[in-house]
Amino acid sequence: MICFPNAKINLGLNVVSKRPDGYHNIETVFYPVPIKDALEVVGAETFSFSQTGIPVDAPAAENLVMKAMNLLKKHYFLPPLEVHLLKAIPFGAGLGGGSSDAAFMLKLLNDFLQLAIPVERLEEMASILGADCPFFVRNTPVFATGTGNQFEPVSLSLKGYYLCLVKPDITVSTPTAYAMVTPKQPERSLKEIIESPISEWKNTMVNDFEKSVFSTYPLIKQIKEELYEAGAVYASMSGSGSSVFGLFESPTTRKSKYLSCFVWEGELPY
């Protein structure tokens, strides 16, 4: 059985406060996008795991796919399986690729082995693997608060818009990005902003990480500016970077401009 874990983008991101545990409270909107990995499980005589595509510089035991399977093993019997991950979502990009792989692995095993685990239980297990992992269980737009682990469904569709996402060969350290941000209460909640016309987002929706990340990595700022120059109705860095996306009302072709970058372009289906 095969599935296709997809990425997400952040529509706005406000770092609201620092918590006693050292983490930060945020508010953001997670939106699923069709940039996808491929994940397959089949029955086997002995267990095996393989990974192709974008190289992952970590031992197999540290891969979130394996962590998801091992977590499930603590509660359910799993027979020997052959697992393969084709990695296509770039990491260090603010796209949640690893979290998506983990959540989809839980869902895939639930379906393949007919474990009948309720969606709420899958979300609980996903939360153990990472703050944003539970988002990918239902995989629908949400307003996220807390550390990015508390979700409230939002009525939002970007269907028919065209996404251009550019990820330069830059990795932004999330802890470093947080260290450079001064938390503050936003003047206007994202819950209100996303209900306004997308044409207004440029002037109202912000990502608090951009100021410090742009000063450290001018190329990321340059990409955002170029997307606006190309006609994007809204452009932003996703998460703490380093990917930048633009929303367009008509198809765009930017790949030739960013030959040294990962580029995904296409129409949003939902």
C-alpha cells in the first residue's frame, strides 16, 4: 500500500510569547499543499526500511517514519514489513515534510493492517512525534496556537490559485530563528486576517521570523521580493524558512530563474 505525504505552508506566523518550558507560543495557519513524498509498506518475511530521493543525513532509527512505526508497535502487533520512503519534500524549509511522513505512516499502517484506530487516537500518537504532526492526520486548514500543536479548523480554500514555492540551498536553524525574535501580541489576529480578501494579506499578514532571517540571509528576502514583482497577490516565507512561496491568480513559470533552488509550481487543488 502506498500513500503520498504532502507538505504544508504557513499563512502568517506570530510569535506571541515565551513559555516557562523554553518553547514559544505562536499563532499561525497551516495550509496543506501538494508537494509530496511517497511512502510504501508491503508485507515481508523480515523487516526492512529504505529511503531514496533527497538524501537524509540521519540514521534510519532517527527517521520520523521509523519513530512512528516504533510508537505504534508499543500498542499494536505489527507483522514484518518492507517500508520505503521516497523523499521529495526538502527539509529545513518550513514545510513540515518529516512531520507529514510520520503522520502518514501512522495512517498508512492503520489502513494497511486494518487496526481501526480512531482519528482522535492517531492525533494523540502523532503529537508525541512532533508539535505539528497531528495537523497531517486530518490534513485540512487549521488555525494553530500553543507551540503549533493546538488546532482549530478554519474555513479557507485557495483552490484555483497557483503556488510557486522556492527553497534556496540554505538551512535556517529553527532554535536560532526563535532566539532572534522578540515575542509580542499581534495587533490583529490571524483568524480575522484570513477571512479578509487575499489581495489584502500583503499589508496585514506577517511572518515574525522574516525580519531576522532576511537580515541574515538576504537571498531569502530577494526571492520574496521577486515573487511580488512577478505578480504574486501574496508572498511569504513559510515557518522559520528557508522556503518562500507566492500565490498567483494565473499560472507562472519561475524555474528558469532559480536553477540552483528547489522549485515547485502548480495549481492548488483545495
